[in-house]
Amino acid sequence: MYLVESKGGAIVCMLVSLLFLGTWPAVMTLLERRGRLPQHTYLDYTLTNLFAAVIIAFTFGEIGNNHPDFLSQLSQDNWTSVLFAMAGGVVLSVGNLSTQYAWAFVGLSVVEVITSSITVVIGTTLNYFLDDKINKAEILFPGVGCFLIAVCLGSAVHSSNTADNKAKLNDFSSNHKNATQGTNLSTSKETSEADSKDLENGSASAYKAKAGTALFLIELEKRRSIKVFGKSTLIGLAITFFAGVCFSLFSPAFNLATNDQWHTLKKGVPHLSVYTAFFYFSISCFVIAIILNITFLYHPVLNLPKSSLKAYLRDWDGRGWAFLAGLLCGFGNGLQFMGGQAAGYAAADAVQALPLVSTFWGVVLFGEYRKSSRRTYILLGGMLLMFIVAVAVLMASSGHRK
């Protein structure tokens, strides 16, 4: 099997993982805003997410002269480590599923910041002690503190942006309730000629609402699959914090699976390689996702329409995008674990900088924070700045596993 042995190689793995893990949520959000049911999207995503783990296992897990390789470990008596790996897959699957609903309520940028920051605050602390303190504590924990500040700023950004959107909708309603002709005059100021191909709508149209306007928010609500108007924003924040707790546990569980800090393996049985652990991790992630999403097809949450397996199999609109999201997430997680095994899983949590990538996509693709108040922009800038500082400090704490 192939091993990442240098600190530089570990950092490269983390950076590529950062790009992948920050991009796949934007792809999933794109499909929800087009109106595709999240159950259909997540079932597609789950298939290629597992496929990515299989590819990694049969390539990196088999090449090179280091032993044991992937196939030989499948028959070893290592079931305790396998259970840790599968437990990590369960909490990651539940967390990913939760965020798909949270994105609709809170927005892509804020969800990613809050969940990632909670992951670092809890998960990095656990990994530091599990890794026998190979990371520099005097650097690591100030970085963790920066992530904690980012959580508070992320919540403030959400609250401010929600107030901005309510003000836009109230102004729009008051300007249009007295005259029918006024609608055409006012809405013309909030629309513009669209490109020949509108990525978010998935179709060509002559005109579309300008991002950040009240008309844009109204059209989005009509089009998207998860309706959020009239629902408490606390629902979105509650789902987001729950997902963050789930995410904070999957990396420590994977750490236990590959390094056996609790000495559960029998004497002479080698530790699970990253690739074998990731395979079992992805298997459990796949099984949980299939069970939950098939259940949600027939018993949907948040007032989503019912669906069926037959309807899912017929729904090819956006399937390619969902497959892409699964591959990005699968390879992103695999690279994070490869870097963590070399430089310490606490330092590998630097990939939780993914909100820097997802915020970029949120602004560019979905018009998040367009025409918002100055207060929102100041809070958003402070949040991202704190995030950049936190990630730089966290990567600087990287150690080297013996």
C-alpha cells in the first residue's frame, strides 16, 4: 500500500481535500434550489461516495511494498477496529444528511462555518489526546479558539442576513399591495436579462430576478424543494448544531480504527490501514444513508412531498451533478484521512476550512449576501478572517507520526 510519509505530502493531501470538501455541498445545494428532492439527490450521492472509497482501496491500498495491503486485511481478526471505522461512517452519514436540510434554512455559507467550527472545537481536542499529543499544543489550541469565535460570528451573520431578507420582503409587499401596475414597474427594477443558460434554474429564460432582491427570494422559494418561508430559523440552527456534533465524532472514531490507542486488537494483529478503515467507514455510511433516505421517500420530513423508489429511478434531472458530489466528498474524505495518518488527525482537521470554498460558491452561484446590510458584510468579513487565521494556525501545529 502507499503511505504518505512526509509533512509536505500530508499538507498537499489536506489542500486538495479542502477543495473537494468545500465544493460538494455547493453542488447539492444547487440541486435543492432547482427543486430536486433531497432524498433523490442523496441516494445518488451515496452511490458514488462509496465508489470513491472502493477506487482508493484498490489503488492506493494495493500499490507499493508496504504491508499489510487492503485485500489481506479483509480476512484479519480486526473486528474491533472495523467497528470504530463503521461508527465513524454512521455519524458522518447522519451529519451529511442533516446538513442537506440545514442548507435550505440557514444558507450554505453559515451552515459550513458552524458545523466545521464545532467539528474542530470538539474533534480536534479529542484527536490531540488520541494522537499522544504529537501536535504542538501551544499552536493548536489557539487555532481551536479561533474556530470557536467563528461559530459565534457565523450565528450572528445568519441572524443579520435573516433580518435583511425580512426587510426586503416587507418592503416588496408594501410597495405592491395597492396597485397592480406597480408590480410591473417595481419588479422590472429587480429583474435583468439572464444568460442563455441559467445554471441554478437548469434552463434558459429571458429574464430572471437580480440576486439579493425580494423578487429573487420569492422566486427561489417557489422553485426550491424545501420551503422555508414562515418557518422558524431556529429549526435550521438546531439541525446545523446537531450536524456539527456528528461531524466532530467521525474523525476521532477513524483515528481509533487506524491507530488502536485503546489496545483492543489482539497481539500481533496489525493496525487497520487508512484504506481498509476508509472502506469499512464508507460501507456503514452507505448503509445508513440508504436506509434513512428510502424511509424519507415514503415518510418525508419538513413537509416535503412523498416519493417512491420508482419515482427516484425515473428522476434523471440533475443526477450527474449528484454523482459528482458523491465523488468529490468520497475522495475529499479519503485524502483527509491520508494526510491525518501522516501529520496527525488534529492537524488534518484544517480541512474544515471548507467554508472558505463553500462561501465562495455560495456568493458566486447562489447570490448569497447580495444587497445585504453593511452590518452583515462586516460580520461576514470578520467570520472569514477569523477562519483563515484559525486554519493557518492549525496547519502550523502539524506534527509527524512515528
